[in-house]
Amino acid sequence: MEHAMVSVATGVASAVLEKISTLMEKEYSKLKGVRDEIISLKDELSSMNAFLLKLSDIEELDVQVKEWRNQIRELSYDIEDCIDGFMHRVNRSSDSSNTKCFFRKVIHQVRTLGARHAISNDILKLKARVDSASERFKRYNIDPAITSSSAIVPVDPRLPALYAEAESLVGIDEPTNDIIKWLTEGDGDLVQKLKVVSIWGPGGLGKTTLARQVYDKIGRQFDCQAFVSVSQKPDMRKVFRNILISVTGVEYIGIEAWDEERLINKLRDFINCKRYFIVIDDIWSTTDWQTIRCVLLDSNIGSRVLATTQISYVAQSCCPADQDKVFEMKHLSAVHAEKLFLKRIFGSGDSCPPHLKEVSNGILRKCGGLPLAIITMASLLVNKPQTKEQWEKYRDSIVENDPIVNRMQKILSLSYADLPHHLKTCLLYLSTFPEDCIIERDRLVRRWIAEGFIATESGCNLEEVGEDYFNELISRSLIQVVGIKYDDRANTCRIHDMVLDLIVSKSIEENFITFIGYHNRVCGLQDKVRRLSLNFHHQEGNTIPSKRVVSCTRSLTVYGSTNHMPPISDFQSLRVINIENNDTLENYYLNGIGRLFQLKYLRLSEVSISKLPEEIGELQQLETLELEHTKINGLPKSITRLKNLVFLRADYTSLPEGVGNMKALQKLSWIKVNTSAPSTTLHEMGSLTELRYLDINWCIGDMCSDMKSYTESFGSSIIKLCKHKLQYLRIRSEGSQGCSLGFLLNSWSCPPHLLQKFDMYTEYYFPRIPDWIASLSKVTFLDIKVNPVDEEAFRILGNLPSLITLWLWTKTVVPKRRFIIHNVGFKHLKEFYFGFWRIEMGPIKFEVGAMPKLQKFLFDIKAQGAGPPSGDFDIGIEHISSLRHLRIGIDCIDARPCEVEVTEAAVRNVTSVLPSNLQIEIERHRAGQMVKEKMGSTDHDGEQNRGIGKHQEQAVEDGSSLKTRKKILERVSTHSFLR
């Protein structure tokens, strides 16, 4: 059975139909007097749901149709709330009557009778509203064929890109030359196969303009050429007609009547034995490409095809052959962006008036290197007074009711319109995040699940489906990748400001999300707010919606502090609560949260709350509970009643007794293990058979009198968990408490064969590689501290067959003069971090063929005590042909300036002879472990990411507060980047 899905197109109509079916199965015989009304209600809603889906595929709706659609969508929410409330009352009464007490059974019968009487009345009222909507549908003669608001065919908004003057373009010469080089490579060969190059990138980046420049420069070198646009819903006969007319130069009489087969045959006959160049612009599907591919003959004389698309997998499908290539469009650099902006306004890109420099930089930051956005903003400002106040107005109100802005929005809207219904919903939900926010994938997916946006067949993993949705949005260039995990999975993203403006306007239009306190997100309050996003950062005087308006709100997202938070008691239908960066929130704010029987997701991050109420145990639908950087230091015992809780993060908080009852738990993160909880709690964890991820903070020192009991309980639980589903184990400790972790050396009588990731974040170093680590056949990520490290350690680690990422920490290398990494083992290793050693100890050296797939090598050197380096400090890095990134950190703690200089000179001597295509970073820092924050930011679960772009972006987590973000950036800024 398909999991019911919430959609921006249909509201919750699909979910309601499923719930009505459930209601009829369980309560039909008892709902006397309204049985026929329930059946009729379901039939009407089913027809309306189908029609809503039809309407969602029409871009411009008639005003009357749009109003009817909105009413039906809102009605579906009200029906679901009614059914949910009824089923909750009946189920609660059933639970409370689970006793032999006669009086309790009588009370239960009275309560359920009252609930059934109430829903009978509600159903009659809702049925009347549905009948009324159906009558209006007939009265206004609403028909799919006439739902469009205009019969005029709109002009393609991308048309100006086809005729852009070359001298007005900026930053296009290099990509033009690159593509021409790709297309013309091998022109001197005797046999030249058909070659296809595809250009991929988001809307507004200039793909069409670039393709046109290439076409104009080399098109006449071929026997025949054509430039055709495909669009989202192409008329393939028209596409083939345009190609035929272009390559032949003939206007065929009656060609409009030719079918696809005749057009394809005519084209194939004409281009056979001819060297052609065809540009296929704006392809949206692999199916369309396969159809066009029918006419592209490979006559072995050097024909070329250039395709453009916004979708990565479409670009790949165009280029299956070895000689084919995909060109990924990049955003304009800061220099080119400024030049384009100033050139459009002042006619020259050389300089900006001093009084406009600051605001100009702000506008360009907003545009984010997107040429379309830059040109749009410049066009708005070109005829406006050149005052700082005027420019600030446009910077702060970038989406206005202006034809120029509307044209830009139409181009960006093409990508949105091409999305399937479920992805439109997921994309619009991203508008609930603030501007420039770094969004973490797994956290976003859990919110999508809680909102009901993810549909899947029964038995499928919702999180895996959600990750597919996330990746699809990346492939379609609608969200930008910020961080990539060690296993090459995108882990964090951000939204370009122009895309954010688009989805904000769509969310407001659809009453999908209501925004209060956001800069440039002005929307009037609806009668009923379905999702509420409040931003109190630097905002005063915001209008807080009334209890009546928010009583049906399903999602509450709050950023910043205020004394005017709408109380929890005002909400009745919440599924999601996300509160961040609020240092004025009192404990009593959560009073009454137990009544939110539909709550699935609760996240409190950097809030001043210090205690959860006991009634938290009433939230039987709760699946995610995140307590991140709060003042909470203990969880209520009632939390063990949360039978559906899947994810629990509670920073530095110990678990209460009874945790073994939480059978649905899959992830436990940042949990503290100390003597405040008995060792039996650790033992109970072994019964969490669904647990896949365990991240604990070991806070038990050597002086603990009951140390043996704790270590044995922990070891026993890990053995049990590894026999079930545990895949990731992370152990943290601080200071001397890490010294008590020696029991890990020989803890497992039964090796944890299923572990895929093991991570140590402690002061403790293993004296040798533990025997159980040698048995980890599935481990892909290993972060381990060993002192000393010798060749035997590398032999053991090199034999791990699945290892992709290795972070190896040590204080001593044996032997001291030269350490060889041989060309055996590490067959799949892609990333290797090694720290530390001193210069005079002698470095490691790679043999030819060592670590054959290594792409990133990071190591730290202690500068303290460094003298003149022995030999030439050759580490054999040139023997690693697959290497793409080398980062050498110089730890300056307790080092004299001359020692730092000696160390850096030796490092530079090594790197000066390395290949120019190798990305090299030499960095001074003052904390050894800062390399983790720097080169691989730690996500909320503690896993390592590989950042993309600016280093500041790498370090920032999803939803991180301004305070946390500032701290991270301050830490990052202490590094000195030297190339």
C-alpha cells in the first residue's frame, strides 16, 4: 500500500482518502446516520483530488479556478484534522479502559459515544462544504480545457539569450574556447565518430548564450548546421521541422502536415555523408533526447552535437560514448560578476562610484554569480537615481512587481514547473529556512518525513527515498551542494537567493508557508496558517497570529529570541516544532506539549530551556527528538515511553533507566555515559535491535569504583548491537576521562563485523591496533588514535578491504628515520589524514603504486622543536598518480618562529616540484584537531564532510545559530592559507 503523501498541489486530499477508508473499516458499523455521507464524501474527494492533480500541471490558472482549488485544498486539511481528532479520542479511551474495572469500561463507552456523536455532526458539516464546492464547480462551468488564464502563447523568456551581442558578454571567452576545443579535438583523424558535448547548469547561468557563441564561431566550418530549442513539453514534429529547414535551407510546402517518421527519414537522408553541427538547446528529459537521437547519424566524418540542459542526468545521457563530454557551467567569479554589473549600468566595468561600492557588493552577493540575476538587477538600476538609498531599496527588495524581475522569475520558474508534484512540495518547504542557511540533508529529510511529503511503497526506507529526493533537486540545479561526505554523498546544501525568492513567492501564493519577521517576505495572514515560520533576528514589532489562526498549524519554525512567542497551547495540529537561537525561552513554554498527539519532530537548538516536562512521554507519534546546545542535562523518565522514537540527540545528557523499551530507536547521538545513571542503562542499550548509529560521550574516569561494571555492560551491549544492525560507533571523551577507555583494546569477544564506521574523538591512544579492528571487513570510515605507529599498524589497516577514509592520529612514528608506505593494501582508500610528526623524526614515504586510489592526503607536522630537516624531506607524493588534493598543516603550538619557518621551508621545498594540477594547501594553525573543523567539517551526527567552495561554508552546520556560526568562523579565521 502506498504511504499517503501531503502535497502542495492537493493539500492532504490523498491522505484523507486513505484515512476515510480506515475510518470506514474500524468505525463504520458504529457511525450510525452518516454512513452514506462518508461514502459520498470519499467519492467526491476522490474526483476532486484527481482534478487538483490536473490543475497542478497548468502553469497559469484562471483566477476563479485558482480560488476553487485553494478552497478544496484547505477543506482537505480540515477533514483530516477532524478524522485525526476523532481517532485519537477513541484510541485514548481504548487505552485507558484496558482494565477489568467495570466503571472504567462504562466511562470508556460514554466517551467513545460522545466522540462518535461529535464526528457525525462534523462529517455532516464537512459534507455540506464539499457539496457546496461541487455545486460551484458545476455552476462556474470549470473545465480543464479553459483553466488557463490567457489564450495568448507567451514569448519564450530565454529568447534574448539567442541574440546577445558578443561584446556585451562577460566571462564567456574561456568556457567558449574550452567547448570549442572539446568539439574540435580529433578533427585531423581519418575516422571521426560523432561527438556530443552537453552543457549543464541551473537556469539563468547562460547556457543558451554560451551555446550560441560556440555555434556562431564554428558553425560555418561544417557542411550544414542547426540551432533548435526543445523546451519542457516539446512538439517533436516542430523540433524536427526546424532542424530540417535549418540544415537544408529549404522551406518545404506542406511540411506542417508531415508526421515524425517522415521528418526523421527526410533528415537522415539529407545529413547522410555530411559533416553537420547541431545545437539542441534546453532538453528536459532523457526520453526527448532519445527521440532526437534518432536523426543524429554517425557517418564517421566528424559531425558534432552540442546540447544544453538544467538536469545533470540528462546531460550524462546525452554523452554515453568515451569521446563525449559534459561541461558544467560555473557561476561568475566575483571579478566577472562585478564587471558585468557595472558594464550594464555605467557602460564600463572598470569602476564603481565610491558611495555605491558597499551597496553594490551587497547586491552582487545577493545575485551569487548568476548572470541572469546580475543583468536583471543592473537593468532595474540603470535608469534609477544613483544614490545609496535608492540602490539599498532594490538590494533589500529584490523581488518586486516589475516586468524585468518577472521575466527573470519566469526563467527560473521553468525548473520548478518541470518538477513532479512531490518534488515541488519538498522544494517549497526549503523556503522555511533563512537566507544563506546551510541545510543538512538528514535533518531536512526527517522533517519531510514528519510533514508527510515522502511517498513510498510499504516496506521501503523513507530516509533512503528522501535522500533520493534531495539528490534529484541537486541534479536539477535547484539546490547547491555545500558539503560532501567521505563516501561522495552530498550532505549539506544551500539555496541560491534567486531560487529562494522564487519558492518564497510560490509558498505564499499557495498558502503553503506563512512567514513573519523575514526580510523581504511580506505576506498577509490567512484565516488558517498551515505552516508558520517566524524569524525574530533583528526584527521588532512583528504581528503574532492569533490562537484562531494557528490552531490548525502543522509546522512551527522559530529563529531568534522574542517575548511574544505564540504559546504551545494555541496549537492543536502540530507535526513539526523547530526552535533555534532563543535565549529567552522558559521551561513553562513546553507545558501542554503532551496534547500535541500528532507531533513527529521536535528540535530545540541553542535555547535556554533547561528541563523537558514529564508529559513528553505522551507524544506517541514522536519520531525525532533533537536537543542541541540546550541547558538540559537530564531526560525525564517518561521519555522511555516513546515507542516510535527513531532519532534521539541529547547533547551531553544521560539516558534514564528503561531505555531498552525504546525499540524503534535507530540513532542515538551525543549521549553521555557517566555515573549519574546506573550501569544497567548501558546494558539495556543492547536490546535496541534497530539501532544503527551510536554516538556516546564517555564521562567515567579511572577513579570510578564501579568501572568494571560499566565497561562490561558497555562491551556486552556493543556485541549485541553489532549482531543486529549497528553500523556506526563514535566514542568521545574529554581530558583524563579518555584514559579509562583502555578496555576498548580487548573489549569484544565477538568482533563487530557489521561496523561500517568507527570514530574516536578522545585523548586516549591505543598502544597498538586492536585485534578486533583487523576483522572489520565492512568498515569504510576509520578514525583511530594509535601510539606508536609502525609498519605493522599500516599492514593491518591496509588489509581492511572496504576502507575508503582513514584518519590516523599518533605521537610517535617507528622507525624514526624513514617510514615506507608500501604498494600493497589500501586498495580502495580515497582519503588519508595522518598526524603528527616532527620534521627531525623523518617523514613517511610512499612507494610507487602505494594507495592507488588516494585522492586526498592530509597531514599535520608539529613545528615545536624542529631543526634543520634531514635529507630533502621527500615523501614520494609524486608516486600517487590519483592524488588531487594535498593539505599540509603546520601545528604552531609552543613553537618558536624560527621553528615554524624551518618547518614551512621544508614543506614548500617538497611541494614546489609537484604537478601543477594538484591542489595544494599549506596551513599554519594552533590546534591539531582543528584540521577536522577545517578540511572536513563535522555534521550534527559527527560524520566527516568534504566541503565545497569557501572554507567558511564548509564549517557551518545546518541551522547553526548566529552565535555558533560566528564561533566557527572565528576558529577558521585563525588559519593562514598559503598556496
